[in-house]
Amino acid sequence: MVIKLIFFLIGAIVGSFLNSAIYRLPRRKSLLFPGSYCPQCGHKIHYWDNVPLLSYLVLKGKCRHCRKNIPVRYLLVELLTASLFTVFYILYGLSYEFLFYITLLIVLIIVTFTDLETKRVLNIVVFTGAVLAFYMSLIFWPLNFIYSLIGFLTGGGVLIFWAVIGKLLFKKESLGYGDIKLAAMIGIFLGLQNTLLALFLSFSLATLIGIFMIMLKKARMDSKIPFAPFLALGSLLSLIWSDELFSLYWKIIG
Ligand SMILES: [Zn+2]
């Protein structure tokens, strides 16, 4: 129990760095300097106002200096990272797998929230993720390197295929280059089988949410909905529940 709590706290601290990265990377600001500051008034945030999770609640989501609202994303990212650190610890213990998949998790969180806020999938994040994934795969499980390579080609290949089909059918770009690169990077982490499952889940969820948003008149048929968050969600679901989902699948078709 104590060790799970420790992983939750480490996750919350990592989440607070991810929040800063999500704000700074698209603006090409340094990740290290200066220290934390309010994005609205620029005032330095003291360490006692910078405690992950707690400060947001104590300050009721407002900056101490300018009293403007701090986006709820700050709380959400900290909570999400903390929870998933705990889940990954339960799944993998302290192991190479834990490090490998936490790296994927960190990339997915940054990519999801920067895509939601700026409608861009950041090359630097996807590229760094891909290099780390190949490197870790090579040193942890050299025999599985081919597995990662096949995942990379599958992720990229399926999305290129869909981008071409989408262009032929709807005469417009349905997927961006960023989404294709992201799917290829996810493939390095997940390998062939889980990448296919992740893509299937991502497309299904995106279609469902898209229909739902059109029904609620929040989107139109030709609206561009960011796809990276769906890729991230599909990848996490496939990582955590692939065994259950595959056995369900065999039960249904068997
Ligand atoms: Zn402020």
C-alpha cells in the first residue's frame, strides 16, 4: 500500500513537470528555465504554491497573484499521471517494462494535451519517444527488436493507408502527418498485435465520439477532430487490457 502511494506521489510530481512541458514545448520555451510561473500574469510561483494536486485545491484553481483561473488541465494531468503511475506499478512492478511503458505514457500525455490545445502533434516529442523506444527495446530485449520494428511499420503503414483512403473518399485530409508519425512511434512500444488493437480502438472511439458530437451539434461532418488523443487512449486501453480484449474477441467469433 505504501509503495503504491509512493508511486502515486512520484506520478503527481512527474505530472506537474508534464504540465509545464505541455505549456512550454509548443511555445518553444526552455523546459528548465525559468522555474514555474503563472502563464497569465508571469508571476513566479513559490514552491509552497507548487505542490502537485494540493496547491490547485488549496488555491481553488486560481493564481495567488492575479486571481485568474488556472486551467483545470493542470489538475487533470497531475491526477492522470499519478493514477497511471500506480496502475503501471501494479501491472509491471519495478521492472524494465515499467520504465519502457512509463516512457510511452509520458509521451502520450504530452502529445494528447498539446494536440487538444494547439491542434498540433509536436515532432520533437514524437521523435524523442521513437528514439527512446528503439534504444530501450534494443538494450532491454535485443531479441525483440524486430518486434518493435514490425510495430513501427504497422502503426505508420495502417495510418498512411487510412490517410490515402480518407483522401479518396472525402477529398480532404482526414489524418495529419503528425498522426501518422505518432502511430508509428506507438508501434515501436506496442509491437504488431497490440498496435493493431490500439488502432482499432482509436478509430472506433473517434468514430463514436465524432457521431456523438455531430448529434450534439458540437461538430459537423467536415470538422477536424484532433486524433492524437484517441491514439493515446486506444494505446493505453490496449496496453492495460489487451489479454482481456483478445479473449473476449475469440469468445465472440469462436
Ligand atoms: Zn497569475
